[in-house]
Amino acid sequence: MTTEASSVPAVGDRFPNVSLPLLDGGELRFTGLQGKKVLIFMWGSW
């Protein structure tokens, strides 16, 4: 995962430009989802 900014976003700020690797070798960039509804589900077990 990579981000362009290293600062902590505040409430009301736009989501930082993040890219995530896809299983098929591609890349998902959040800038390509602008104007669309996005559900971010985070799960962890520790």
C-alpha cells in the first residue's frame, strides 16, 4: 500500500490517494473511485 501524503487527515478531509494491489496483479487507486460510493471493511485478528 502506498500513499502520497504522510500527514494525518482530519475530519472532513478527502481520503488520501491510496493504491492497493489486486489479486490479478493490477492496482486499485482511490482517485479512480471519486464520486462513487465506497465501503471500506477492515478486519483483523490478534
